[in-house]
Amino acid sequence: MDNQQLVVAVDGQAGAGKSSVSRRLAGELGVPFLNTGVFFRLAALIMARTGCTVDGLAVEFAAHEIGVDGDSGILDGVRVEEELRSLSVAGLLPKVAADPQLRAAILVLERRWVAAAGSAVVEGRDIGTVVLPDAWPKFYLVARDDVRVSRRPEEGRKLLARDRHDMEREAAPLQAAEDAIVIDTSDMGVREVVKRMLLVIEAPGRG
């Protein structure tokens, strides 16, 4: 990749392969990778640990040292991998992600991370629509329901309900940006999806 700044936005449904694809794409491009969902998982973990209500979550969240390294979370200086992937945290995500005050706080952290990185592959559910509307290119990954459930058996059909909830929420709903390239990953491997993305990124005359 040349010295031109490149920020790739990867949004889409749960179980569509966003994390695996984004991590591999970042490796191919030689740029940092950020899974913004980790910020929300950290907030859900704080809620689970403290027992605070959603109304008080933004204030409680601000009282902690928050760090995200790729798709790893750091809370008050300690990596919290297993807890972040727990069912209890996953169960709180719809409620946490719908809170406008928390989203505003996390938005600041997301944009600060990207500004420091310069170039990056950024994965989430509202990157192309809200977090980084000027990112290029934007991809939106989808997959059939049965495929998504099979990829995330620990959550089962709960992930489908989470997507429906996120699509219907008022604050930054899950949806493809108007200029996003939609890729159905149902019958594609990670390598194939990344190859398709690279064709877009490396096409002559981009920008």
C-alpha cells in the first residue's frame, strides 16, 4: 500500500464474518485493525460487574480505563478476553448498544483511535453510516440466517434477534450505507471475501 491514508469501513450482520475478514484484510494491507464492537462489550461487562442501570452506564463507563487492541479488550489495564465473549455480556449488548449517551461516548473513542492510527480497517455496525461516513471503501457483509447461526453456535438464534433489535433502534441503526458494497458471504470463505475487497481497493483511479 502507498502512503495515501486508507480507512476501510466494514459493517454488517452478526455472524457474517466481519471480524475474520477485517482482521485478514488489515493484515493484507499492512494497517491496524479495530473491532469497534469491543467497546460495547466492555460497556456490557462493566454493567454486568457493577450492576448499574442503563441510565447510569455512560457515567460508569467514563470512570474506567478503556482500551481496544484489534478485537481484544482491556479494562482498567487488564485484558478481559473470556468475559467479553461470555453469554452474559452478549445478552446485554442490545440494551447497551441502544443507549444514546453511551454511543456518544464510544463514538469519541472510536474516532480518536482511527485518527491516531491514520490508516485502518474498522469493523462494526454503524461505521460507514455514523462513525466514519467519509471512509473509503465501505463494505457491508450479510449472510443467510442459517449460515450465521451455524457460525455462532454459542449464541444460536439469539444473534438474529440482536440484529433485528439493532436494525429497529433509533440510535445508529444497523443498515448499509448508501455507498457501501454489499457482499453476501454465505457461500464464501474468508480468503475469497478479502480477495473481492482487495480488487475494489486496488482498482485504478480509486478515490
